[in-house]
Amino acid sequence: MSWTEPGTLISESTESKSKAGLDRFGYTLFSVREEIAQIESGKLILTIIS
């Protein structure tokens, strides 16, 4: 993965990755974005324990 352009993420799949594996990766990215949106809107409170 790389961040060659501001605000973007480039992931180059390889022939060794299955369609199901790539789908899981995509769904994970969507889930992360949804969680970020919930934090931004105040619907989800993030607690960091150090």
C-alpha cells in the first residue's frame, strides 16, 4: 500500500490474493470509514487507554 496522492490509498493486489480476500479487505476499509464517521458525528466515543 502507498499514499502517493494526498487523501488517497493505493493497494495493488497480486495474483496470489483471492477475490474473497480482496472483498474482505474492501469491506474492512468501508467499516473503518464508517467508524470514523461515527466518531466524527459524536455517535461513537473513542476511549484511548495508555
